[in-house]
Amino acid sequence: MKLPHGARLNRLLAAAALVAALWGVRAELPAGPALHFLGAAALYLMFGAPLALVGMALAATLACLLGAGDWAALPAQWFADGAVPVACAWGMHRAIERIAPPNLFVYVFGAAFAGAGTSMIASLAAHRLLGASVEPFVALGMMLGFGEAFLTGALVTVFVLYRREWVATFDDARYLARR
């Protein structure tokens, strides 16, 4: 993995700080994980999988420094709120590239909206596998997944419209070429 230079590194650090701040806005469940928006799919779409994992690790560490996380649970939190959602977003992106036609709307709705929504559900499943009590799982996954999908989809749409170079997974030749 090659570390980014200059403006891209600044965007990665700013995105990690924004994700950490987003994690500070959360809902606590009794005997369960703190529920919050993830931002993992957005980082994946903006930087690719390796840098998204680094960004999520920075966000988890910064969240602990700011008091929104527990140092003892940092590896589990990074796994459930970072690695699993990034892997899910990566899988969704790869699946739509293979199956769906190369279309801007397919990218935005498939990779951004659907990828983010399923990454939230995958994160809740990972928390459940790690022993957290996430009840009722389906209702929480649907509600949080919709919010995550809307937030990530809107952000990626704005970036694709105004700053395509900020979205590493967006390919102008694939999605905007004349047919």
C-alpha cells in the first residue's frame, strides 16, 4: 500500500476526523454497542479499500481520544465498525461492476447507497458475532442502514458531480463514456 501525498493525505486525515466526529453522535443501547453512522463505505469509495482501512483505524483511535470509544474495545470496534463494513462495501462495488451495466446511476445507487446500507447491516452482524446484544437486529439494521445509505449516497453524489478526482472508485471512462 502506497501512502498518499499532499492533498490526498489531507483529505484522508480530514475524512477520518469527520468519521470520528460522526461516531460521537450515537445512541446507546442497554448491554449493546453504541449505534452510530459508520462512514466506512464513504471512505472506501473515496480512497479504496487499503486507505479506507487506515482511515477507519485513525477514526477509531481519534474517537477513543475524544471519549467516544473504549480503548480496550478498540480492536473489536475497528473490526466491526471499520473492516467488516469496508469489506462489505468493496464486495457490493465489485458485484455491481460485474453484474450491472456501466451507468452513473448504477454506481451511485448500487455502490454508494446499497453498499453503505448493507455495510451497516454487516457491522451490526459483526457486533452480534462479537457478543454484543443487538436486539431487535432486523429493525435496527433497517433503520440505521437507511440513514447510512442516504448520508453516504448524498455525499458521494456531490463528490462525483463536483470533485470526481476525490472518488477513487469512480471511473470516468466506465460511467460517463458515450455509448
